[in-house]
Amino acid sequence: MTVLAAIEGSVNTIGYGLAAIGPGIGVALVFAAYIQSSARQPESAGYNRTWLVLGFALVEALALFGLVLAFAVGG
């Protein structure tokens, strides 16, 4: 039996790449909601910017947790 393909190296990088899809979509949704709300009511853009930064930070923290976990588990 011949081996057609072999996975070598750390499989954690593949797992992190798949796990980064969720925060990527989350960041896109946060910014899309901000743009849509600013387009509907431009006078509330300053108030909504606070929620934009908070939402971005929380969603991006998920990606950073995944990165740290990939290195911690991979040892």
C-alpha cells in the first residue's frame, strides 16, 4: 500500500485556521452593523462608535484565545 498524502508538522495550525473563521465573520458583522446604523442615523455615529470598539475587542479576543490555545496545546 502506498501513501498518497501525509500530514506532517503540527495539526494545531489547521485547527487555528478553522477557528479563526468565526471571529472573522464576527468582525465583519460588527462593522456592517456600525456602517448600517451610521447610514440610517448619522447623528448617532459617535455613540455607536463606542459599541463598535467594544464589539470588535470582544470578538477579536476570541481569535487571540484560539491562538494562545493552539500554542499551549501544541507544546
